[in-house]
Amino acid sequence: MKRHFLSLLAALIASTAPAAEPFLEKTDLFEAGKDGYALYRIPGIIVTKKGTALAYCEARKEGKGDWGPIDIVMRRSTDGGKTWLPRQTIVQVKGELPVNPLAAAQNLDKPGDNTANNPVAFADRNGSVHLLYCLEYARCYYIRSDDEGVTWTEPVDITATFEKFLPDYDWKILATGPAHGIQLRTGRLIVPVWLSLGTGGHAHRPSITATIYSDDHGTTWQRGAVAIPDTPEWVYPNETCIVETLVGTVMINARTESKNHRRLINLSRDGGESWAKPRFDEKLLEPICMGSIVRYSMRPAADKNRILFANPHNLDRLDGKAAEGKPRDRRNLSIKLSQDEGKTWKFNQTLEATYGGYSDLAVLPSGDALCLYERGLESGIEQKKSTYYTHLTIARFNLEWVSNGKDSLKGPLNGKIDFGTQRDDFDVAGVEGFVLHPTKPAANGTRPWAWYAPTIGNNPGTGNTWLIQRLLDKGFYVVGLYVGETFANPKSREQFTTFYHHLRQHYQLAPKVTLIAQSRGGLNHYNFAADHPQWIECIAGIYTVCDLRSYPGLERAAPAYGLTPDQLGRQISLHTPVERLAPIAAAKIPILHIHGDSDVVVPIEANSAALAEKYKALGGQMELITIPGKGHEYDPGFFESEKMLSFILQYGLDE
């Protein structure tokens, strides 16, 4: 109880602590004309799981443009961006690459000028770092680092992923990002890409924007849907940044050469597999330049939802030659802050008043933000240059600087809630697990435990506080395993089994566990119970998914199984909970579900009601509590149920 009190007291102190003083610090990381390179461009930056900042870019031996001899280099910081280790070369192609014929046709490229372009890195929650890059804007490669960017694997050619776009768009030029990719809360790695016919200016036009993604930590890559086509309204969409919203929607923010000079936005509800209709954000000016976006904080762990965006906030030309759909000066690089998931941008702060071009954003565990950006000297103003690049500069700043002292972070950035007790986070079975320690020991000296699923994003979140804190006070350990959006495929079931053995060995938990299956967590928990009924005390469910065919449906689930929808349908009795109840019933495992009768996401009839009917027919004991008029939502009837608490205490304490 003392630990619980101290944790709550610390949270209270943090929420009332005075705001920090605004600060902004800048350090030049790369300088044009140094170390054998005429120019450093196309910046990207990520922060790894352990907090290492990796700043990378194209190192161009000639300063004439995007084609020519280009390497990819990186600098690392292990102290939150305060100091940086020496430059290291990540990609340097030896020998002679085939010249891209589209570039050769415009005299942009010649034999021997090996172009490595558009590096894009991902910080994986499993601790690894993934990086994609292109060669000659014709092929794409994947490499990975497992030591914070010190060493990298041999490159793997993933161009076949891009070739899957050919039926939709006969591209001749491909490019990733640039900047950074993201990992969704489901575990998916996703990045925007742009494809071009290569017949227009600089062999980069016309173009479209799409996404590629990986659901197995970079081992294989799939194409998504075309996100923004090339139309008279949406002209030449290309370099695009990406962020995930609070509700799991993927939002892309694209550069175009459209006449209204505004950033173009589009949304996907299924991780980039389909997209809505693009729209212009009237508040985000588009001088025709790459921009960057990053998630800063998210509720319920932090006090507010925050997203940062950076690009040159300018539509003027010093030479007076501004024209519709033509580039404007890359000046007045600005950082914007949204507190409503990108609907509006409440704060706007100038980072570089003169020349500031491409940029990328990242957030440190401390809450400080980093922006790696292209900077030019003020002397370019007199020459009326529209672009000017002399340095890649890293800016480190806090939330108070962006908001002029009007906003300060309260709560953790990582979304991990400790519920007022000791929380252990660790890697097991190649994924993340956690253990919450009881605030009071169990009365009989045993170590009962409750396993919550799904552990996706911020789950379990503050909505689960009522139940979890009461279980902790009764001596329960509460645990979870983050397997991503696997829909209980065989690999994730093996990970569940490994997690069980890990907890039994390292925490000496009781032989049997209580399963708490919220929503899609039912897929893994019921398969786990069917595989190992001897390990289960009871199952408690909150609007639980009980049939893979109902949610997410065979079309969406099949790729996670490495099967076609038809193949998965023929094997459904091996994978969906309602068809795997016999061993659970034979073990006489008691079940309680709470489900709303107005749930359209996980309809009660095809899920909890269907499971109850089959389970009782098999002789099993199950109670189904129906909440009238409620759907797939937060409601005290689901999350503050005395009946569910009593059920878990009755069967799960094992006294």
C-alpha cells in the first residue's frame, strides 16, 4: 500500500510541477564541402527503444542534384542529442550500377555515378532498427541493426514489393519516404513511398504516393494501396510523412505541386491497405518541399494528444517569380503543434527564419524533441536564392519552446501505465512483455495472476484502472504480452506459451492463470486456453472476439497466417475460438462475458452469444451479461463490473 501511495503522490506532484523554461539548442552535424562530400541532403532521424538518436542523410559527392555519386551516412547520439559520435558510412556502393535509363535520357546520370537515395529508418519496439534505401531510384533494399546502429546486416533486395504496383501504375522511378517510417501499435512497420513514370522534370514527374509495410519486423514487405493518385487537383504527390492517430488511423501528409499550395492529407483505417479521399489542410502551407511529422504524446498515458509538424512556412519568392504550382522559397522553417490529432495546429514556432528546407522530427524519452534539417546561410538572401543548403543542423527543443510556454507535458510519453505499482517491462519470445506487481500480497501466500489481452498500443489503459487496481490489491500479478496484430496466428500462440513458461520460472507465479480477454484479445486467449486448458483458472471477457470470421474477417486475417482467405476458411476449426471450445469445456473452466447488444464492431450474436450457446452445449459453465444499448465503447458497465471482479476473485485466487 505504501508503494501505491507513493506512486500516486509522485503522479500528483508531476501534474502540478511548474513548467520548464523554454529552450532551443542547435548543433551543425554535417557541413557542405567537408569530408569529401559537396553536399549533405535529405535528412532523417529516429530515436531507438533504448534512446539512441540516429541522424542519417544522403552524402552527395557532387552538388548538382538528386542524381550522381551519393552515399548514405549517419551520426549517433547516446546522450539525448547533446553530443554526436563521428560520421559513419552506412551505404557506399562499390563497382558500377546500371544507370537508370530515365535519368540518362535527361543527362542526369552517367555510368559510375552510383546513386544511393532516400534512406528511411524505423525504430522497432523490439529494439532493432530497420532501414530502407534505394539505388538509382530503381531498386529498394532493406538492412537491419541490432546494436543501436553500430553495425548493419547485408542488404536484401525488396524491389519485388514495388513491382506489385505495376498493374496500377507503370512506374520507372521508385523512392521511399524520405525521413522515417513508423511502427503502428499493431506492430506493423509502414512507410510512404512515391512512384514516378519518370518522363517529366528531373525524371521525378509525374508521380503518385502509396505505402509499403511489414508485419514481421522487416523480414518481408507488402504493398499497400495507392494513397494519392496524380490528378489535375492533386498534382504530382511525392515525398510524404506519416503518423498514427489516437484511434489507430494512419495519416499521411504529402508534398504536391498543386496550385493551391497546401499540404495534402489522407487517412487509412486498415494500416495502409486502403485509403479515404485526400483533402488539403488549409493551415499547412506548401512551398513544394518535403515536410515531417511525429507523434509527441498520447492519452491516456500523457495528459494530451500531441503531434509535431515541420516544413518551410512560406509562399513568397525573393525574386518575385511566384507562380501557381511552382516552387516557392524554402525559408521560415517552422515547427507546429496540434493537440487534436492534426485537425488544427494551435502553435507555430519559427525554427530557422532564413533558409530551411527538408527536415525530420523525433522525440526523446526525456520529452525533448529533435529536428534534423537543411540550413542555409543568410548570405543567400542577398542573392535571392529559392533554395540554399550549407549544413544539416540538429535542433533540440522542448514543448515549452514550441508553445511559447503555454503547454507542458504531464505523464509518460511511452504509454505504459504502472497503475500505481511496480511495473517490469522486458523482452521475451522476440516481443515485449510486462508484469505489474501486486500492491498487497495474496492472503494465502500464493501468487495468483491475471493475463490481460490484447496488449496493443496503450492497452491496458486508464479505462482498465478500476478492475486492475482491485486485482492488484487482492494479490494478483497482472501481465501482458505485445504480439502485434497477429489475429492469434501460430507464431503468436508459440509466443504466448513461451511467455507463460517465462513468468512461471522467473516470477514463480501460480500454475493456473486467469485470462482477461477484451475485444480481439479473445482470439489469442481462447486459442491459448484450447491449447493448454490445464493452465487456466477462468476466462473473463469484455465484448470479446470469439469468431475470426466476424472480426477481423478472413480477408484481413489471412495474411497474418500466411494463407489465402479460402485456405484460412478451410482451416477455421483450428483457429477460431467458437470452434475450439471442447478442451476448455472438458477442463471445466468457468467463463464470464460482458457484451453490449448494440455492438457493431464485434456483434454479440456472432461472438459472445454464439460462444455461450456452444459452450453450454458442451457442458461448460458460462454466464453472459448483456449491456442494453451499448456497443464497442468505454462504459462503466464493462469496465467497473462488480460481477466480473467477484467472478475473478472466486475462481482466480485458488485459495
